Amino acid sequence: MLSAAPVHVSGKYYLFMPIADYYTADGTRLDQQGVEPDIYVEPDKALPYVMNKLIKK
């Protein structure tokens, strides 16, 4: 997980360059590690799960 910013090369061309990196509190780099969700929902059930939560609020 890196942040990137566009850098103008020439004409209409831009290059997206990494400008920041992310680490957890214990120093683990998040790039190619991912972040485990607090609540796991199967991908095909994610939209109904969220819609149900929104309706109940």
C-alpha cells in the first residue's frame, strides 16, 4: 500500500510516483500485506450486509 502522486513528464504524459509508505504500530510494512478487517463478510454478501446495517441505523 503506497500513496502515489502524478509527476508531469512531458506534453500530456504523467508518471505516478510513490510518495509515501504505510506501517502498522508494530513496524510492519503494509505493502503487499493487506489489512485484516474487523468484521469479515463473504464478498458476495458484502453489499447486502452493508445495506442492512444502513437501514437499521
